[in-house]
Amino acid sequence: MGTTGAPAEMSEAPKSLGARLVGVFFSPGETFEDIARKPDWIAPLVLMTIVSIAGMEIFLNKIGVRPIIEWALEHSKNPQTLPPEQLDRAAQIQTLFFHALGVLATPVEALALAGIGLLIVNVILGGKISFKTAFAVACYANVVTIVGAIVGVVMVLAGGPEHIISNPQNPTPLSLGFFLDPLETSKPLLSLGGSIDVMTFWFMGMLGVGYSRAAGGKVKTASVFLIFLAIWIVWVLIKMGLSTLGS
């Protein structure tokens, strides 16, 4: 009888959703390799969108935007007050904006990062990944920011509202801007401090690992991270410039 050939190697079964979510924190390299073999994005995107909405709604219900507007008007270069009806209108408009931000921020950010990741890997570094894979990496990398969201909710619920009212861009001690006095610090420096935070660098690190492993290791993690870092620096400089115009 003739011998049969060796059976083709079975592909490894993909990790469960729970294993992927946990693995992003504790074994990101192996986890992103698994994600690249069978990319999915719906579950992490929905999860982080829910987290975003919940965090925003807790903030709006516990503190709201009106005290922040009042504080900003009182401590502006030319202190002023608004009639109650104008203040109510301004608060209503900004509240609607924040409701929308809670819903849209996560998917819009994931789409932007997927596009940037695709450009970095396929064009700049000469690797090859699909947009679906790039989007899946962005969605799963974003899961680590749940830590910052939890810290933010704790600060809103358990911390005093005074700090958030006076420094809403830096609500948690995860950023350097949290430790700066908004009355004594220039707006550009306050903007810079708010940009330097633990979650941003952790997130960029996860993007570096994710896109490197998604490309089969053909691009280096450090190279991806450094390009994201360069883009971040440009963005920070733009924000600082815009804050100067508003000072």
C-alpha cells in the first residue's frame, strides 16, 4: 500500500474574547499575533465605547459643564459673568457636545489610528497588513486605556470636584498636568503637561507591539512606536500653539 503524506499542519485555534482582552495586558505579543491570524474588532470597540459613554455620563451627572464654564469665566484674563439664560444655553450646547463625544470618540479614534497604522506598516516600513487587521489592532490596543477610565471615574465620584472644575483637561494623577496649578501655569505648559500621561505612552507602546506582530515581525516594535511618538509630538505642539491663541 502506498503511504499517505503527512497531514497539513492545523492552524492554531484563536483565543477567546476574554483571553484576548486579558492577554493585551499580560501577554501582548502573543495576543496580537493571535488577533492578526483572525482579526476581530466589534467586541473591543463596543466595550470601550460603553466605557467611554459611562465615564462621560458619570462626569456630566456628578459635576456637569456649567461649573466649569463659570470657573473659566471668573478666572479668565478679563473676568466676566453671563446672564443666567446665556449660561444655561452655553451649558446645554456643551453638554450635548460631550454626550456625542462619549459615543463617537472611541470609533473615530480607532479609525484614525488604523489608517495611521496602515500607513506606517505598509508604506513607511515596508510591511503588509490589511485594514481589518489594522483596525482590530487599534481596537484591542485601546483596551489598556480602561485603566485611565477607571481612575477618572474614581476621581469624579470620590475626589473633590474643585480640581476637575478648575482643570478639566487633567482630571487624574496619571498626567503631569494634574499637578500643575491652572492659575499659575501658562496655557501652553498646561497643555503640554496634560499631554504627558501614562496612558498615552502605554497605548502607543501597545500600538507598536500590535502592528509589529500583525506584520509578522517584519517591522520592529520600536520603529512603529517611534513614528507614533513623532506624530504625537507634532499633535502636542499644535495643541500648545492653539492654547497660546486662546490665552
